Amino acid sequence: MSVAAAQQAITQGALDAIFNDPDHVDQRFPVPILQCLQIKPLAAQQNAGGQQPERYRVVLSDIRNYVQCMLATQANHVIHDGSLVRGALVRVKSYQANMVKGKNILIILELEVASELGVHDRIGEPQAFEAKSQPAANTAISTSNFYGAKTESSAPVKSEPMSSRMGAGVNAAPHSHGNNVIYPIEALSPYTHKWTIKARVTQKSDIKTWHKASGEGKLFSVNLLDESGEIRATGFNEQVDQFYDLLQEGQVYYISYPCRVTLAKKQFTNLPNDYELTLERDTVIEKAEDQSSVPQVRFNFVNIQELQSVEKDATVDVIGVLKDVGEVTQITSKNTGKPFDKRELTLVDDSQFSVRVTIWGKTANSFSAQPESIVAFKGLKVSDFGGRSLSLLASGSMSVDPDIEEAHRLKGWYDSQGRTDNFATHNNMASMGSATGRVDQTKIISQVKDENLGLENTDYFNLKATIVFIKQDNFAYPACSSEQCNKKVVDQGDGTWRCEKCDIVHARPQYRYIMSVNVTDHTGQLWLSCFDDVGRVIMGMTADELMEIKENDEDRFPAIFEAANCTKLHFRCRAKMDTYGENQRVRYQVMSANQIDFRTEAAKLSDMIKQLSVGS
């Protein structure tokens, strides 16, 4: 396409109309065509679950003027696929016009690269777009220090509605509710005033209470979603009574200022937003008549096999086939002493992997999905327990048999072949070191020693080795049988055992393994320290059962240790410097141990052989 043809296609004057003539811009310029003059990535920010989504600033021109723009994250695909480059022409299908401290900013929610118009050097001599002189809405997007918008607070200014198009089309009208322009969630910041958002409640918490010396109170929170992003909103005390029954999961609402926008407390939310909302007495919340124009839930799925490369404590979305449903059990919190109900589920997917998912509280008790249902989870915390496992956060949500493409695809796969497949677990795969944040490497014993693992830092590694000797003396200790205690108890001499920590006397202790095991591979030997969970895997019984055999059947006792020898296991180990008396040495502690999955190991060896063949 020639430069002249591209110049003819550009909608000259569109930017002036967007900012200065919002009432007629849709009639004059149904779909503005602009030229991209600049693309610049913004610095990524960290949150509790890892990095925020990438953000990009672009400069668009209509030949007469140019304006600074921010790409909404759902439009990032034009960057990722390489279609949007400097000099390209684009059709802007959905946008939000804002003013940031005297500067006009255009938030691009949807655009299409007009590849048929070609890529050209800058067309014309566009001038910086001059902001209107009268006070305008002091609106900032969620990146600080953006286009001269400073973070210090300023006096409130009179807000002015600016143009917005939420979706393409010739007949699209400015998006508003009453006299208020609808802002995308992505545009909210502490400097935004007199805004209204239209959002769906994707998750609603229970009412939580607190009692402290300074007073008591209650709160609840909801996750809100629109086309541009998500944000958390919290109500305290009177606002709990005011809004808790009004806001229902799955429903769409108009929520209007006054409502405080503050920095998000990342320890309480997994949403990718720097800000959160605090509901106030005068916050206006109305249920929307149109419930269909806002997305249901936005997922960013990770398949189950990919979990091995996800960092511990990260937050992910997962969808899978429900393979197994456990019973509701109860644990007691170490910190608060309060009991918690939990239920463990097993999910599988077409990556041929399975994973355990733990759900809590009311979600665990009310769970009624049947095995072979498709379940989608949003907001799962990744743990390295058992290689990889998942836990549904309080701010997360769950959907059974959702009407989405990924669910239909998984259902078709499971019905056609998945029902009879075997699934690998993450127990035998490299997992993430909880202390280092790096992928644990599989080592042989000579590498562990030659590389001095644990000498300077705490190191984690995986090891396949064969047990050749287990020390039989002091293989277990008498422990407190109180939930979550496990401290050593003292024999009182009268047949009872006392726990100093719990200040409780038990009729008998609960024995727990504390074992020293010598293992070998083709390169050397290593002593490993093992605790109760690992001891059960090695011995095939509890320490209580083994202690009873020791006391009642002296001939059978050594035979059990002998039977455990020559067992080859997959160990996940921690190497750490330990001080005993005045001596220092590296101690190798087993974090988890599992039987080797020979199917997975055979596949690994096959891949290694193929790589060697290619290399030769």
C-alpha cells in the first residue's frame, strides 16, 4: 500500500473529536484509523504471586495530532504476535479517553492492525495534542509516574465526562450510566474522581470478624471483573450491613464514586491490580439490567504438567477432570488453634499429569461435584509439598462444568481416551526449591559432593538412590499425640508421658521416625536424615507399628529393616550446614521420598538416548 493511500485511510481529526467532541465522535469517526509512532514497554512490577502482566505505552497519530496511549492487557497480543510495529496503521475499536493532570491519555481496550495498509515512516508532521484548558477529571491509570502524573495528592478538581467506546461498531454510543461515564477497572487509581464502573462479582468472601485490644469489627470482600481487568473491593463494619446482601456472586453492578481507591494489600489478594477499592457509606451500588455485556470469569490457565516450572507460592488458574474426591477432614491451625475443614481433590488433564487440590471451609463442605466433572479453579496457591500441590485461596473461586472452550476440549479428550490413561505425578519430577526459588536439579551423589552443595547456601536437589543401610538404634522418638505438636514427650515413670509444650500428660506417646539412612548410586554413598513422612515410605508402616514389633517380636524386627534395604527411591533433599557441638558439617535432609515412576523414568531415559543419538 502506498504512502498516499495510507494517508488517505487515516482518520484525520479523530483525536480532536475523541477528546473535544465526545457526543458526536461515534458518528464522525465510527472506527478511528491511526498510525503507531512509538511502542515502549513499561517496567514490570512484582506482587505476591510474581510479576504483573506486561504493560505497553504507544503513541498514535491522526496526522494532525499525536497522543500518548496505554494498551490494556487484553490488547497485548498485537505486541506478542509482532503485528503492531512502529509505522503500522491500526483500527481502534474500543477505547477510554482520560485526562491525567492536564494531559490527554487514551486507553486502548481493543485494536486491530490494518496490515493491508502497510508500514510507513511517520506520515505528516503531527503536533502534540493540546489539553483543554478547563479543569478535567484528575484520572490516572494504574502505573505511577506515567506521562508526568506525580504520585503526590492534589486538591480535588471538578470532573468532566470524556469519551469512551466499549466495543466496536458504527452505532456504538458513549458508554455511560446516568450522567456518569463508565470507566474501565484498569483506569482506576487514587487520582480518579467521580467514576463509575460496570463489573461482575466473580468471588464474594464470608463475613470475617476480628477482636483486638483496640476494638472489634467485621469485613467482607468481593472480586470485580470487567473487560479491562479485575479489582478487589472491601467493606468494613457498617458497609458490611449495607452491601453484603446486595452484592451477589455472578451478578453485574454499577459501582460509583465515592469509593476509596488505595494501594492493594497483596497479602490478601491474588488479583493482578496495583489498587483495590474500599466501600464507603455513600458509595452507590446498583444492579445492572444488562447482565450479559461483562465477562463471566477471566482465566489464565496453566496445564498440570507446567506446574513443575511454576514458583512456589505463585497463584495460578487450573482446569482439569475431577479424578478423585476425598472426604472432609479437619486440621487445627498452629498459629490460632482454630479448626479448619478441608477436602482433597485429584485433577488430571491431557498433559498426562495429575495434581492434588485442597479446598477449605464452606467450599469443602458444600462440594458436590461428581468424579469426571470438569472443574476450573481461579486463584490456586502453588505448594512444593509432594512435588507440586495446589490450595484454593480464600480470594479464589471454582466453577464446575463451565461453558468455556477449554472445558469442552478436556471433556472430549477424557471421553475419547483420557478415561483409560495413566497419569504421572509431580512427586518424581524436578520441583521448585522453596528457599532458592530455582528449579531443583537432579544430581548424582558425586555431584552433590563435588559441587559442595550446602556449604555456603541452603541447596535443594533431587536424587535417585538405593538404600543400603538403616541405623536401627534410635530410629524413632516418643512424640506428643496432640494435633500439630510432634514435640518429644518425657516418660514420667508411672506409665504416662508428659509434653512440656502442651502441658498435657498422655497415656502413651505417638512414635515418629527420625532415621539415618545410607544410600548409594553408581558414583558414591551418602548419609541422609529422614523424618516421619519419609520413614513411613521407607519402612512401609508407621513408627508406632514398628515400635510395637520391636517390643513384642524381636526376631521379626531386624528382618523388617533388612527388607527395606536395596529399595530404590526418588529423594528430594536439602543440603544445609549444621553445627553439632564445635563441629560443622553439611547435613542432607530428605524433604520427601517416593517410589520411582518407572513409566516416567523410562520416558526420560528414552529422551536422553535420542539426544545422544542426535549429538553423535
